[in-house]
Amino acid sequence: MSEVAEKSSKNLAEAATNAIPSGYKQTDVGVIPDHWGVSRLRDLLKEPPKYGINAPAVPLEGTLPVYIRITDISEDGYFKPSEKVGVRSSFSGLYQLADGDVVLARTGASVGKSYLYKEDDGVLVYAGFLIKVSPDKKKLEPRFLSQYLKTQRYWSWVTVNSMRSGQPGINGNEYGDLLIPLPKIQEQTAIANALSDVDALVSELEELIAKKQAIKTATMQQLLTGRTRLPQFALREDGKPKGTKPSELGEIPEDWERISIGRDTVLKARIGWQALTTKEYQTTGDIYLVTGTDFDSGAVKWERCFYVSEWRYKQDQNIQLRNDDVLITKDGTIGKVGYVTALSRPATLNSGVFVVRPKNNNLMQRFLFYVLTSRVFDDFINRITAGSTITHLYQKDFVNFEFSAPCIEEQTAIATILSDMDEEIQALEQRLGKTRQIKQGMMQELLTGKTRLLQPLNKESQHG
């Protein structure tokens, strides 16, 4: 080695050493406290990693145990099946999960996903595409392991180790090689307790949001069909309760009117640009181009949008967007609905989206938005797509959508109630997002030892 190269190498080594804080050390899993260890997962288990049972899922009935498969595990590591299924095998008992067990996905797009068994989830038998690891609780706190399996460092390891020809995968032996940063069991427990408390808060917020959304859905079903009337609109002038009347939509409130997107010319649906070239989807600019992928949960996400030229924007005034416009996807995921708010600059549409506007003052746009996000419109979409592979909402079909609506004052009152419920849900979702961010920061600090929950043990304690 030349003198210059040797000096350069020495300087780099000194710089690396100086970058490590006092009381910490550099290891194969990064910088960790001096008295933390690093162990392979297999050395912290009661038994070697074990593959799940190779048996088909069957309908859950009788005394059959519940089957847990890769698809039953949520991205955040919970048992959340769309529908519980069972497994019928005389060997099921050999694959039943116990307290402290963790299962890991071993193949496919979900490789690396994990689930820590919870007794509240009941008796679970794990499937063949999962690998079970059972920590020795004297060496490794299962909840500490579960939290580590959610870190970016772990997922980076998964990415590297699952790179194979064909379908990605990690086998039991390879999972056994996973390196775990290891504080004393008391500190593992303290870290697990702290992160589990945040997980509990996240779960509570998720449950509360789901409950609020269910209440809103039920409220929409009642108010948007007139089955439940707001007190100020429930009585006739003589003080008697309002009744219903027959219509082509079935029984509707006596003072509501039947509305059609096409026939009654109350509404007009316009389609966005159909002749845009790829070059016209600009990544910077002054005029938004809204596509069907740019709105979720009813709101347009302006930060996702492409841009389009001023020349193109000016060619069709009918699709120049305004605040309170209602948007509906006609291609791909058809029937997805958006509502335009906070429009800070000019915007237009691509060919995959309708803009729908009332032609007079007898229909409130926010009320229309809620009708199009209700079961009434879902049923309409299901009818026109039943038994087919339709991926387009054609205008000739869309104009046949009909619904009933009250006077503008009642529409406004209904829309206000539903908007207030939306704001409450959005506030909870923002709180949930912030809590998840806090959890990520805590994981980064606690699972690397940057922040300590317990004071480091003295030398005598470490050797005792």
C-alpha cells in the first residue's frame, strides 16, 4: 500500500471511530451500546425454525381450528383475515401457535411479514408458507423481537436476503441467521412495554375510526333515502308527520323529487381529455391534470397530480375545475368519487374522469357527493357490472343513474351533518398518522439503544 493510501485509510478509520459516541460500539447491526450483544436468531430460540402445515383451507365449521395464512396477516403485523377459514388435519395440533410464538412469511411479495401470536386471537394453526420461531424467553422477549421485525434495518435485511431468481423468499435456515441487537432481558422488556403501549393507542384509534365510519355509513343510509327525517323537515304544515309516495325508485318521501343524471337535465357529466399524449403529462407546471389515481377517500390529493399546458387547459372550459366540483372515475376502479376543495391553481381532467355539476340551484353539490359515495350509487355500479368484466363506466350507462332528493334546505342540513362527521374522522386519522410517526421514531431510538429506558448495568452486575 502506498504512503498516501495508507494515510487516507488511517484517516477514514479515525473518522469512523470518532463518529461513534462514547459508550457505544460499531457492530454488524450498526452502532449499539457497549454492553448490548449481537446474536443470531437461531441461538435465541427454544427450537429450530419450523415450517407450517401443508394443508388446504376449508370453511370454518364445528370444532375446526382457525387457519392463519400469509394473507391473514396485516401489514402492521396483526391477524386480520377478510374471512376466517379452518383447517382439517389430524396433524393440526402439531402446528398450533402458543404464547410467544412469531410466524414469518417465507415467500412471495409478502416475504418478511411477521405476526406475534396473541391469545385473544384464539386457537390458530399456521400454514405452510409461514415459518414459526419460538423465542427462549430467558434470552429474547418475544415482543422485543416482534418490534425489531418492524424496523427499517430488518426490512433492509429482508430485501437483500430475499433476492433470488424467480419468486423472492427466505427459508428457515436463513431466518435463523438474522442478527438481533440484544440488550439484557430487563431492558428488552422495558422497550417492548413502551412500544406496546403505543401500539395499544394505535389500535384504539383504529377501532374508534372504524366505529365512527360505521356510524357515518348508517347515518348516510338513513338521511340520504329519507328513512329518517331531520326534525325541522319531518312535519307538514298541519303538524302531522310527512309520509311517502310511490315512484320508479320505490317509496320515497312525499316532498322529495326523483332526479336523473341524464333525462331530467338537472345534471351534466363531462369527460376529461381523451387525446392527451404521454408528453403532455408534465411533472412541473402551473395547471393541474387530475386523474383517477389522484383522489382517495373523497379528497383530491393535489401533490400527486401531473401538470398540463395552458394551451390544453384553455381548449375546453367545461372541464376546467372549480371548487365543489364532483368527480367520478370512469376507467380502472370505476365509480370512485372525489370532491374538489382547496383548489389553489387552475386544473383540468384526463379522460378517465367525469366532472358532474348541477344545472340549477335545486341540487347542492356536497349533497350530490354524499349520494355518490352511498350504497345507492354502489348498488347502481354493481347492477351495470354484474356478471361482466367491465372496466369502464360509459356515459350512456352513467346518465341512467337516478336518486331522490329533498329541497335545497334539507340537502344543506344533511350535507352539513355528514361533513361534520367527516371532519371528526379526518381529525382522528391525522392523530393516528402522528401516533404512527411517533412510534417509528421511538423504534429507531429504543431498538438501537440511542435512547435508554434503563440505566446501563455496572461492570459487576454485567459479570454477576
